[in-house]
Amino acid sequence: MEKSTEEVYALQLDNQDTLAGFRERFVIDDPDLIYLDGNSLGRLPQATVPHLQDVVKNQWGKDLVRGWNRGWFEKPGQLGAKLADLIGAEPDEVLVCDTTSLNLFKLTAAALRFRVDRSILLSDEFNFPSDLYVFQGVIELLGNKHRLKLLKSEDSITIGDQRIQDAITEDTALVALTHVAFKSAFMYEMESVTKLAHQAGALALWDLSHSVGAVPLKLNEWQVDLAVGCTYKYLNGGPGAPAFLYVRKDLQNQLIPPIWGWFADQSPFDFNLDFTPAEGISRFQISTPHILSMMGIEPALDILLEAGMGHLREKSIQQTEYLIYLAQEWLNPLGFQLGSPLDPIQRGSHVSLRHPEAYRICRALIDPLPDDSSLRVIPDFRAPDNIRLGIAPLYTTYSDIHRALNRIKTILEDGIYQEYSKKQLKVT
Amino acid sequence: MEKSTEEVYALQLDNQDTLAGFRERFVIDDPDLIYLDGNSLGRLPQATVPHLQDVVKNQWGKDLVRGWNRGWFEKPGQLGAKLADLIGAEPDEVLVCDTTSLNLFKLTAAALRFRVDRSILLSDEFNFPSDLYVFQGVIELLGNKHRLKLLKSEDSITIGDQRIQDAITEDTALVALTHVAFKSAFMYEMESVTKLAHQAGALALWDLSHSVGAVPLKLNEWQVDLAVGCTYKYLNGGPGAPAFLYVRKDLQNQLIPPIWGWFADQSPFDFNLDFTPAEGISRFQISTPHILSMMGIEPALDILLEAGMGHLREKSIQQTEYLIYLAQEWLNPLGFQLGSPLDPIQRGSHVSLRHPEAYRICRALIDPLPDDSSLRVIPDFRAPDNIRLGIAPLYTTYSDIHRALNRIKTILEDGIYQEYSKKQLKVT
């Protein structure tokens, strides 16, 4: 089968796709709505619909408060144990709880207080701004004893190990990075960077929001200390589904959480007046889990575990390579530039295409065009000039990619984007 | 109609109840399951079932990431504005977000840093232990510059204003109390205590978890500075529904939140590398709201607003008075003691009955008894000896109260509780 920009080639790739059947596990009522934003909000699994209905009608409606004795209390740990499988951790090293920012706050504050003798928190400029805000807030809250040092990257795409090695010093308390960058999809070599941190006596904290469910992770094998991540992107857990945190087993009892919550107490139902942190991962909980939002996660996790991260990564690489091939053939001549690493080893599961008119092109993609009343594409825009296209191999088809890239080509060739305002809406 | 312990009297009261029709707005499939734990987890409103189904199937399933531009982003503020009506606040003084403990953490830390020149955080021993844990954690996190002073109450029921007046000094930074105590239902006179705090130059922070939706609140009129509260108790928002926070308008821009989240930034979609807190109440958000859990709150709030807090409070007082009357007639002779204030002005919407065998009596109440295969009562137990009976006037009937108290009487008279183990399960 020869590589080609023809549609027939995309259809051939779909026919050969051994994971193709997983697409049916998702609610997809409009095949002409091409969804390339699963890295922002994953699709709704079919199984989640009756599951959530049962949670509402039976667990809340009928079990009422007894729901807490029938599994709700254990959910953060139980889902954590299941998620641990996906990220190469032990079941008692992971909790599903709170939000990514909040978990980052908890682990960053705990780590900086643990390494209070060192002053540097090292991160990078292409990290999620939300993560940088959390770091800035923690440093201020702890009395400005630490300083945030940011690795720079001119092109926000690649960064060499040598530069990281130089940046990590004997004064580095914590290296806190996002594994896959939200704009470019640049992916750090987690194992070697963690090793560099350890060699200097620092802890390593990874934000896995754009890598969990997208690339295989082996936190234990790579000796990662701390991690946080999101469940509503590639994990398909639902809008605002609780996030997760990971703390390496032997560190758990050495760290003091900054927020002392009832669920973190050793014996919450004794109603003691003084807080005593629980042993183990439980001390990183805060309080009552958001049950409805929490319950959307499990059916979604089950699908990922069934498909297997190895297979998903293989398809993800094939699909991002295909996308980049089409972009090079069709879009580079129209003024586009690849905003993601060319080498798949350095790339997560999305591809950014850069163009000065990226925002208006995104607006045009979301609307049906005059020549074809049904086809629409949902990408997302990241300032200043990125069209971010997310590949979710559980449900993205090669044909989706072909149609989407072809649509971008048409929008450029026909100047359709010029009909759209430059005024920006909020976009996630 | 003469007061009596006969069932017919309860039925008469139900017939005369102008709020009786609201019971039909809730999913109640088993009239023989008497639910007196709405102060722990409120019942499921009928309207919430299709609403949540729409959120899952249409908003998540079809709108996908566009849901954020179709109302999700605004939910914390929009629901906050609605809730403001219930608590006597302005629309831009309330946010629905995070958990009660987390909101308490945010406001306590912000208040102590605002009044850093004063060293005392004043609370009481009958506050939620979860609140005390948060206070202890904040104090430790801020470097032990403050000290937690707890008002004591021998009987955990009443506490005089004089004792509070003596406890609040020129060194008090923050008076942080729970309006209605979780065990005894003792209710502080919020306005006068707030005034005492202000006279000494301290701020006042109230936890409204057991009062919102149960008693009328006038935060603005009472000049309250800060408040937090829960939406899954009397508000019927669903298990683990996001909590709320209130910050008095003119204080908002003076307080620095301890967690710097993306949703608290002035312009989150500019993706600036440095955090700038938003003006107003938004700065107290953290990050992505838990949409599914958040969406259960609105239909529930609408019911409460329709019924009106004045009417609900009137019925609540009548019902707790009736419950106490039956307890005095039937249960005091069997070794029970009232664990709540006798004066309704000092009492919230639940009643605690104390008995040395409270735990086993609770276990027996939850099971059907041999003489009547269907009747069961869900109270909850609070160590060491409280049976807590919650009155939710939207759906609790006088007949419910009669049958429940009668059942407790039978369990005692027939010694049925003795068949139950003393080993405690978790109970919320």
C-alpha cells in the first residue's frame, strides 16, 4: 500500500486498524463532526451513560446516604489503583481526587517543605501556565524562600538534556515539568530527566495531563517521585472529572500535605479534635469526593485498559505521522509550519500546526462550509498561532484526519477564514 | 387540634402542611423507608434526573468541548448568584466551587494573612473536626504564627454570648465558627457574634453547612465577612456536590487566595506566564469545575427558592418541636436525653437524642424488624452517643417523625438493639 494523499489510502489504513472497533464504544451520533480535541475533553463512552444513570437514580436516589458505605468512600483509592495500571505504579501509590491544579499544589508544597534547605523550583516556559501559577502561589505562600527558575525554549518544541543538566544544581529542590507540552506536544524523556534530578539530590514531579492515556508510562521503573494528571482528556472521564496524584511509596509518610482534610486523617470517624495524618497515600486526600463527577471515570478507564497502552501508542504514532505527512504535502505550501517535534519519540498524541491566521482558521473549521453542509471539524486554538489537533486512537480514524486536513486546505485556498472575526471566544 | 402522641395527630399535621406538595418533587420510591438524614445527604429531586441525563448525553456527548463556551465556564458564578439569594448576599459575592474544607482553607489562609498582626484564630470544640483540621493545617503552613483557641462547652449544646465576648480579644485575627453545630444543632446568633468580632477588629468566617437551606440567612445584613458551606445536605445537590464560598464585596480585592489557580487569573486565555489575580470573587476559584457534580445543584436550588426559606424554617421548627415532644413523652422514660437546645431559636433543623446504646439503636433502625417487614428508618450516629435525626421540611412528613420515634420506642422496649454488634461501620 503506497503512501498517498488520496482518501482511499486513509480508508485502507482504517480497514487495517486493529483498534478500529473501539470507536463503537463511544457516543458518536454525527460522523460528519470530526472531533480532534480529545486532548482537551475526551468523548463520552457508551457504557458511561447507563452507569451514571445508575449512580443518580439508584445510588443517590435509593441508597441515599448509605452510598458511602457501599463504595463511595473507597472510590478515590479504588480508581487510583485501577489508574496505577496505566501509569506503571503500585495500586497504593495513586489517588483519584480533586483537580490537577489542586493536586499539583499539594505535592509542590509538600515537596518544597521537604527540601526546605534548597531554593530552586525548576520548570519550563512551555509548561501549562496553570502549573506555573500554582508554583508561584506555593512559593509566595511558603514565604518566598524558594525561587521559580524556568527553562526557556526559543521554539517551544525541543529542549536538550544538556540544558536541563546544566539547569539542575545542588540548590534545586524540585524539578517540576509537564511530560507532554500542551502546545507543541514536545515530550520529555522522563526517565533520564528524573535521573538528573536525583543525581543532584532534587525531587522530580511530573504533570501527566497530556500523556496519561496517550503514551505508555512507567513511573515506578523510571523512579518518579511525584506526579499529577487529568482524567478528562485522553482518559475520557467527563468534563471536570477529578484528577489524580501519585506519590512514590517510600516518600508518602515523609511528606506533610499542606491542606489537612478530614479524609486525610488517620481515623476520621473518631471525630478527634486534632488532626493526625493517615499513613500512606490517603493523607493526600482532602474531603468529600465529588461522586457524580468521580463515577464517570471508571467505564472510561476500563476501555483504555482493555485496548492496552502499547497498542494505543502504536496507533497514535501512525496517526500523528500520517497527519504530519498530509500537512507537509498540503499545508506547508499554504504558509503552515509544524509546531510539534518531527521525531515521534519526542512527541505526544497531538500535533500543532502553526499559521498566522490560526484563530480564524479554527473558527471556520468549526462551522459547516457552503460547499458541504454537514462536515465540521473541532480542533482547538492555542495562542498565538497554534491549531492543535488531538489524536485519540480509541476513536480517531485515519479518514477523520484526511477530511480535517483537506478541510483546512480548502479554508486556506478559498480564503474562507477571512469571513471570521479575529475577536477571540474562550476556548479550552 | 389537641397535641397528642397518637398517629392521627401526625396525619392531621400533614394535612394542614402547606409545603406538603414539595415532597412529590423528590424521588421517593419507598414510603416505608423513613429518611431522617437529609442533613448528611439530601434526597434526589425529580427534576435532577433528566437534567443530569441531558448534561451527560447532550452537553458532554454532543456539544463536547464546546460545552465550555455554552455555559460550563460560568457555572460557578451563575450558581453562586442563585445561591446568594438563599443566604442574603449579592450575586457577585458567592461562588459554587471545590469542597467545603477547601473553601475553608482558602478563606482561612487569606484571612490570617490579611490579619497577620494578630495571633488568635478563635473557634469552638463542637465545630466539625474537619474544620478544626483545616485551621490546624493553615496555621502550620503559615509558619505557626497563629494559635487556634477553642471555646469549650461542657454539654456541647449552648454557649453564652458573654463567654464569646470574653474570648475575642485585640489579638484575635479571625473568629471562625460553624453556625449550626453538627452534633447538637446548637445555632449561634450570627449577627451578634459577628458584631463582637468586628468590635475587636477581627474578621468573622461562618461555616453554613448545617444552616444553608435549613434556616434563613442574611449575610449582608449581618455584615458577615466570609462564609463557606455545603450543597449536598439541605440543598439536595447530590453526593459530593461542589461547595460554596462567600466573600464580602469590599474585602474581595484585599484578600490574596493561597492557591493560585488558572480560573482565578485575570485573563486565563491569554496564557501569560505570571499569575495576576482576577478582580472580585473569581480570584477564589482554582481550576476546572467538576461539571457533572456541579450540574446537580441547580434543579435543587430552584425548589428551595420556590418554597421560600421563611416557610421552610417555620415548618422545620414545628417539626423539630413535634419530634422533641414525642421524645419527651416516649423516650426520656427509656433513658434518652435531648442532645439539642430546647429553644428553637438556638436550634437548627436536626435533633440529637442521646442514649448510651445510640450506635446499636441506629443499626436496628436501619433494618426491618420482625414485626413489620417494610419499615426502616435512616438516622445517623455521631459518637459517642448521639442519634441525629434530620428534618428536611421539603420532604419530611410529621408521619415520618411519628413512625420513626415510635420505632425507636419499640427497639428500646423490646431490647432489639441488643442483637446488633457494637463494632462500628463508617457512617457519614
